[in-house]
Amino acid sequence: MNKHIAGRHFELTEPIKNYIESAIESLEKYNLEIISVHCIVSGDTKNGKKGYSVEFVVNLKDKNTVVITQRDKDVYAAIDLAVERMKKSLRRFADKIKDHNVTSLREIESELEEAEEQLDFVNDIEDDIVPMDLELHKPLDFEEARELLASDPKRQFIVFNDNEGRMRVMYKRADGKYGLY
């Protein structure tokens, strides 16, 4: 990270430079690949009152820049306030990056493989299902369903409507009797 500290209309002392450098070092905890930090401390007089203005320009990876300007009558107070605002801004930016669900290429490839496996499974199931035309043009009653099931040895079950209009299923059991759902 490049650090540049400058003073305009104000003489920077070593304690102030060290204070600003330690403040800049505290910005690294957000893991945001900070490329450079420029700090400009300027002394000015407005309406007869002497004050100090501190400006931080932080250049982040991917051309993102954060600029914070703070004015106060004390240099250290202006630096503290500007650093706190900078930390808040960087924390929001870091949270935005964390909350943004960026899918890596490996995750996309694994999801694609899972989808292909599911598609193969569905295709295998469709190959096992053979559609069968029902030769029924009228609903069967109980006796007709039993006779039809008994006459065809390949047929295992039959669906029919009972007297109350409900769909029922009759099936062949292993003991040779008929079950009814």
C-alpha cells in the first residue's frame, strides 16, 4: 500500500505524521486490497476562525475510490473523525462485497455436473416407462374389473370407478387373492 501524507498551509510534524500513519495502518483490517492512501492536512482560516481540514483519498482494487473530508478546529480531532468515517465507509464496502454472492467457476461447474446427473436420471426413468393405451371406453364396475384382472395373466392391477364414483385399484396378491384400495 502506498501512503502519501501532505500538508497545505500547515507544517506537518513527526507526531502528526506518525498518528496519521497508524490510522492508515488500522484500515488494513478490512482486507480490501488498498492500493494507495493519500492524506492531505490543510490549515485554513474561515470567518476569522482557524481550523484544520483533513482529506483522505483511498484507492481500492478495481478502480474504487473512497474520499472523506473532515473539518475541525483541532488537527487530531479532525484526523480521528475522518478515520472513523473512513472505517465506517470501508466496513460498509466490505460487507457489500461479502453479502454479494459471487459464484466461483468451480461452484458453477459442480452445479452443472449435478444438473446433468439429474437429467440423466430423468432420461433413464423415461426410458423405463412405457405408455399403455387403455381400451376402456366406459367405466368398469367391481365384477368387470375382477373378471378382466383374472383373465389376463400379465396384468397386475386395474383401476376402476366404484358405485360411489371413487377411483379404486384392484391388484393381484401373491397368495392368488385380490386386493382392493
